[in-house]
Amino acid sequence: MRSDTAASARIDTAVPSPARIYDYYLGGKDNFAADRAAAEKALSVVPQGREVARGNRQFLVRAVRYMASRGVTQFIDLGTGFPTPPSVHQTAAANLTVQPRIVYIDNDPMVTSHNQALLIGSPVAAITVIHGDIRSPGQIFARQELWNAIDFSQPVGVLFVAVLHFIPDEDDPHGSVRAFCAQTAPGSFLAVSHITSDGTAPDVTVTIRDAYRTASAPAVFRSRAEIEDFFTGLEVVHPGVVEVSAWRAKSSQLPALRILGGVGMKP
């Protein structure tokens, strides 16, 4: 594994982290009291929140599997969090006859350090871990580790799964997506999942926003139209932007917290 140098930023365990909150939803152990308190506040209005998180994880698995079936062998996972199984590299490796190349990028120093230690010497994939902030794509593209790992003349699977809803409009999340899509070759894919205000009860929206108010990133709800805008210039794969549990899967789940997801291809 090629890796970034250890993140030097101080890890403040008193400030909830979206990655660690998500880890708690998924039953992980890489979280602290502040993360658990924020998660439990969200779960108070979305009791099935753990199932929602698992449904989003399964969307990621199906999206990677779909991209691999279309010949994609390299993936950039932005806002990685902890690579809970089945991870991007495990899913890609299970669906390819060649060793995939994976770049995991997150701005949480604890996530970066954890992933560097956990993923060293992976037998199934060539993995690079980078400490970077997707709000500053230019800084990420300036990293030689990225260019060593990814051949941008070939199709790439770019994954913005459950991360863009932590970026407020003033930090231009659409610009971040455009920057990565612009760098990739034709035949590349973009996957996005995002919490939505459409169909989510107002009290749920208010409570979740409040739960993340003291976290290192806010919770930002967007409409279906705003989420679909992330796919501008791409050919959206059937069935379009839908509930993540229903993307290329049979599901009647309609949770209190709606998460929409989709995949687009660069023509």
C-alpha cells in the first residue's frame, strides 16, 4: 500500500465526527462519547437509522459492483470514513479479475491514521490513503500519491457516498463534483448518495441538523432536484436518482430519513 504521511491535525474526541457517528450507526467501535450522543439524538427521531445507514452502505456496494461490471478497475472514494466491510476494495476485488486500485480520501485525521494502519499490505487491492478535504479538490489533485495510484486516461469510479450532505452551499459541493468529473476519462462513473428534504418530515430534519450542529461538519438537506444537479453532463444510469435501498434492488423501505442515490456515466 502507498500511503500519505500520518495526519498531523489534532484529533478532538469531544467534537462529534460524521465518520465516527456513521461508524456508530453501523455498529463499529471507532467512536467516542460525543459521537454516540449525537448519533443517539438522530436515532431518537429515526429509530431505523441503523438500517438506513446499512441501506446506504449496500448502495455503495451495488454501485461499485455495477462499475466493475462495466470494466472500471480504479476507484476514488471521497469522504471514505472507516471502510466497514464490505468495503470498496473488497467489493471491487470480488468482482474483477485484476487487482483494483483504490484511493481512500478523508479529512478526518483519525480516519486517515486508522485506514493507513488497517489497510497496509492488503492482499486484494492496491490501496492509497490520503488525508484531504474534498472542498479543496485542487489540493487533492496536487498530491503525487493520487497520480501514482490513478491513471486518469482510463475510466475511474468516483464515489461521493453520504458525504456531500456535510458540505454547505457556500463551500460549493457541486464545484467539487465537477472538478473530479472533469479530470476523469470518458466511460468513468460518478456515484452520489445524499440525505434529502423531499419526503423527510420537518421534525426529523430539525433534530438531525441539531444533532450535527456541534459536529465537525453540519448536516445539509437538499431537494431531489439539487441532488440530481450533481449529475449534470453525465448519463444517469437506470433507475435514476432514487431511494438508495431501491437502486438496482427490490425494496419497499420508505424510512423517516430519506437518502437518495444514483450513478452517472461520463459520455
